[in-house]
Amino acid sequence: MILTTKWFGSFLCDEGKVRKAALFPKDAAAIADRLGMMARGEVLEEEASLASSAKQVTDRRLSEFGRRVRFDSSFIRPEDFGFSLDMYREATIILAKESVRRSIGPDVHLGQAVRAYDDTVFTDNILSERLREWYGLHFPELEVVIDGEAYAKAVTEHGSRQDVMAALGLEMDSIGSDIDAADLESVRVLSSVLKESYSARAKLESYIESRMAQVAPNISAMAGPVVGARLIMQAGSLKRLASMPSSTVQLLGAEKAMFRHLRKGAKPPKHGILFQHMLVHTAPAWQRGAIARALAAKISLAARADLYSGNDISGVLKEQLDRRLAEIRKQHASPPRKSPGRPRKRQR
């Protein structure tokens, strides 16, 4: 007896005929549920009820019930058992919707949060530049004293040059021009928008930190919450990041430079998103490649621990990384000497 399963039921077959059948309910949702269980490698109740009489099976899931063989089951047609292709179509649509819902996990929301954070940073830079240029017509010396969120807060809460100087305890002779009340009100509207944008940016950063501590604590400890979330976003998901070799993690975000190297022979990139990590961008230029490579190796291990075991191995990884960084700084203490190249021929 050969045990085989179709989308509408399980069957025991012998000599090209169905000897016994365990049909699925004639309901699209129930069929979709069983198709999902089969995709996850689970054994169905209908299959288990027929397994005692089976000696051979056609699916790897059922290998515990018999030897796996190839079997042509095309003679088992759904219409012979009261099923239609419309029912199969409805079941596959339900299954596809459930698959889409399951694919949206916390790491996907993290990716959206990072994109929103980057958008707010870009917006803050534009609005801040516009505010300093506009308010600088009235009080250009203020940007030397305070900057960023404090600048926007001062303009929003106090407005005129005299009120800002009084609030901050400043005494200076400004070269700025006087400003009408209507113009000042418009400037304060802009500064208020910038202040709210700074607040939203801080809230997004706080969310990313807390969410990364839940979803990927080891990555967060090794790369930082924002950089770690960018790596997950660039990879597509935590699962994809964990499956990547460390060399790919090192170059995430530098795909254009890599293609330029492969197509046009330009210098290969040494790092991508990891350049934003403090250990990389604060290091001397000749050490950055080695440091990014060592950091990527530890982040790869951290991603696998976050995905599969959930154990906190960040302490061990940090110790190993610190030892490797000490070796790199000792081996590459000074910049390498440039070898004299061949003299280039003058082109006519």
C-alpha cells in the first residue's frame, strides 16, 4: 500500500487504484489549514489514520510510516470525490493571505521605523538650515551660542532677539536687522515645526532601542540599536541577516560600490552600513577595512544567536572583538607605504 496526499485528501493506493481514502472537509478554510500544515512539514490526522496500512509513502513528511517512493497519482481526480477546482482556488487564496500576515514580524516594523527615523533626520537638517538662515537675518549670532534642538526651542518659546538674549542671559551687540511681528510669527511657526520634528525623532529612536532589545538584543549590543536595525532592514529580515556570511554583512549598504568594482574595476568597498559604527568611522582610514571585517563577523554570530537560541552572547562577542581590535591596531599602527606604480604612458 502506498500512502499519498492530494490537496483534497489522503489516499491508500495499490496497483493504480484507491483502496482507502480520508477526505478533507469540503471547506476552503479547512483545506487551506491542512495545506499550511503540509507546508510546515506536519503530519495530518487523515494521514495518521491511514498510516498503519501503508508500507510506502510519497512525501518526505511521512517517511516514518514507510519507505519513500515515486508514485504517479494523477488518476486521483478531485471531481471523483466531490471537490472542485474553485474550492482549491479559494483555499490557496486564503493560504496566501495567511502567509503574508505571518511574514510581517517585528523586524519588518523595525525596518519601517528606521526608514522613518532617517526621514526625520533628513527633514530636521533641511528645516534647521532654513530656520538658521531665516532667523539669522534677525539674530545671526545665536547659532554660535546654541544649535540643534536648543536653537529651535529658543526661537519657538521666546521669539525676538531681545527676549532670546534675556532668556539665555546673553549680552551682545547684534548686527541683525529688526523684524516685523508678522515675519517673526512665521519664523516661530517654522521653529515650532522643527521642534516637534526633533521630538518625533527622539521618540522613534527610543522605540528602535526598546524594540531592538526585544527582537535582536545581541545585534543591538554589538552594532548599536540604530545601526543594527539598519542592517536588518537592508538584509530584509532578521532571518536573512542570520543566513548571510560575514563578508556580505560587512558590505551591506555598499552594493553600488561593489557593482562598480565588478563592472568598471574601481576600488572594492571595505564597508557599507558598518561605517556608521563608532569603531569604524573613528578609526584611521587604513584600519577601517579590518575593523569592519572583525565587527561583521561578530554581528553575524549575534544575528544567529538572536534568531535561533535567544541566548545573550554579547559579552563573549565583545571580549573577542576587543582582542581582535587590539591586534589590528598593533599590526596596522602606521599607514602602509605606497608602492611606486609604473609610469603612465602619455596618451596622444
